[in-house]
Amino acid sequence: MEARKRAVQVFGRKKTATAVAHVKAGKGIIKVNGKPINLLQPQILRIKIEEPIRILGKQRFSEVDIRVRVKGGGKTAQIYAIRQAIAKGMVAYYQKYVDEASKREIKELLLNYDRTLLVADPRRCEPKKFGGPSARTRYQKSYR
């Protein structure tokens, strides 16, 4: 019952992809949509998901279980959303259940490596307007 109480839920976003990470006390299991993290595709982008784990070290992840649900967007956007959710989840867990000093240390390490691990990218697709084939380009003008 105690393990169930020690849990935090955070989200990560990239474009239209949203990943919700549920971080709780456990044995170091990390799953994405019910699958282990080492089975994720594409394989090249799996390195991006493992970045928070490599930066913070496996010993910090050995005492927590992370379950991530991800929806929307494409493969790359989902990978970046998962990565952000894992990093934010660790910071939130350490803030809530461990001491403030270790939380500050984790946050510092992540921000020094890559700011997008904790801060969402606000860029979105610009909507199409009339008078052209896309958001900015216009149809070619003809004088004769």
C-alpha cells in the first residue's frame, strides 16, 4: 500500500504527441505503452529515450518504476515526448518524496545537457491561409 502512495504523474509534449509518465517506487522497470523501453522503434531514436537514464545514472532509476502512455504525433515526436516525460517524472518524484537538494542536482544535470528534457518546445504547425498552397507561400502571379 505504501508503494502505491509514492507516485507522481507528469506529461511531456512535442508537437501533437503527448506522453504521460507514471513514476512510482519500484524495481527499475521502464515501460512505454506496456512494452519494455529496449523494444522501441526506430532503433536509432532509442538512444534519445535513454538519454535521461544515462545522464542521471542507472542507480537513480533502480528504485522507481516508470510507465509511459504516449498518443498522437509521429514516431520522432513521440520519442521526444517520452524522453521529456521520463525526465520531468524523475524531477517531480525526487521533489515530492526525496530531498530538495538531490532534486536540484538532477534538474541541473538535465538542464545542462539539453533544455528540452524539462521545457516543452512551443513551436506548432502554422495553419494554411487562402491565396496560396501553404501557410506562407502564395500562388504565382501572372500579368498576361
